[in-house]
Amino acid sequence: MRRTKFRDRGALVRRVLRLRMPAGAAFAVACGERLWPLVVRYGSVVGTPSDTMTELRDGLDTLWRAVNGDGGDVARVHALAEALLPPDDPWVDESGYAEDGLATIIYAAEALLSGDRREAGAAAGRVYDAADAAAQLLLPDSIDSFTPEAEKLLRESTVVRAAVAVAHADLDVARRGDLVGLREQSRSGAEAFTALFP
């Protein structure tokens, strides 16, 4: 019953908005971890320098430290992720995934800078959006993507169900205040989750 209730994007975001800070910010950083392999995939396709990717990976670690009150230049992480957003031209297949992945990092930084839980909700929305985009790529060509049938198939797709499941698993850990556990869970499960993305 719970899985059905929280299967849509809006219900997921509303659940995130009930988190208190800093758990909300930590959840947003976990969203960045979940999509990190997609950012790496994009970086390898477009030839992002390895030192830039290392700097961004270190930036995610900075956000985790900031969640724990250890400071760090959160604004710098925000600026770096923003600078790496894919341009409209050239647009490659992985651009959409990278846009969602980088947006989660930006929203996490904004949640830390502003203390606004809505930024965590936006990060959750981008995880769902990335999964929905992946599911659209997997739809049979015979199905018009703007029909009720397609919407049902998208919601019930493996990748969207996985996105909802990992988001709720991360939410459960965040609500308990186990920020170390949240970091480990989101980081260790990222590869298996993003392996579902075509």
C-alpha cells in the first residue's frame, strides 16, 4: 500500500518536505550521491577533465561535512556544479542525466546555504525526473509517451520504482538522524541504482 501511495513525484516531494534540517539537507546530498555515477558517465562522454571531476567529487564530500557542521566552502561547490551543467549545444544522450545529477548537488548546496527544506524537495524531484527520463527511453516505439497508458507504464517501470524505493529508503534513514548511515547507504547503492539507466 505504501509503495503505491508514494509512487508519484508529488507525494515523494511532500514527504521530503516534512524532514527537519539538517536531515533535509543531508537527504539532498544523498540524492547527489545516488545520481553521481550518471554525472561521471556524462563527464566521460564529453571529456570533462579528470581533475574537474575529482574536484566535484570532493565537493560532494564537502557537502557531507557541512551537513555535520564541519564547515567547508558550500558556495564554491554550488558554483562548480552550476558551471558544469550541460550546454544546450551540443546535447548528448547523457546530458539530461547530468543535468539532473548536477541539479541535485546544486539543490543540496542551496539547502545548506539557505536552510530551506524546499531545496531538498527539489533534489528528490530531480532523482524522480532522471528515472522518468530513463523510463521514457525504454518505452516501446509503438506507445505514444503522452497517453495515460504511457504514464502508467512509466510509473510502473523498473527504474522509476527503483528511484522511489531508494528515495524512501534514504528518507527513512534521514528521519532517524543517522547521517553517517545515510551517506554510506546512498553512496554504496549508487552504482546498482544507476545501472538501470540506459
